[in-house]
Amino acid sequence: MSSYAVPGGTGSPPNSNRKLYTAREAAEACGVTERTFREWDLRGRVPSIRIGRTVRFDLDDVIAWLKRTSQPR
């Protein structure tokens, strides 16, 4: 996964055609609680985009991450 110039960012480079989601919106789309989603973010598990103190999530990156992490080992 590539990082880019925004410190702490772990998602894809910004793309003006993509919507960035809040933790609440992303959690709802993933079918987990907001608390679980925020825990994943705090532990650095889920790809995020940090702009100052604001944290947003690219749903395409999050879904790709979920698919990778949910595959049997």
C-alpha cells in the first residue's frame, strides 16, 4: 500500500473523483460499529487519510484492505 505526502496517511494518493468518508460512514458501509472502525484506525490497521487532525477514509482502499485481511491463511 502506498503512502503519500500527507503525514500519517496510509491510503491511496488523493483523487478528486473519489469521495472521502468519515469513520461513521465507512463503518456503516463495512457493517461494523463505529467504535470497531475507530479502533482499527487507532491501531493503524485500516488505510486512512489524515489532513491535520481530520481523518477520512477512501472506501475503495478500505474494501480492498478488508478483502486482503479476510482471506484464509
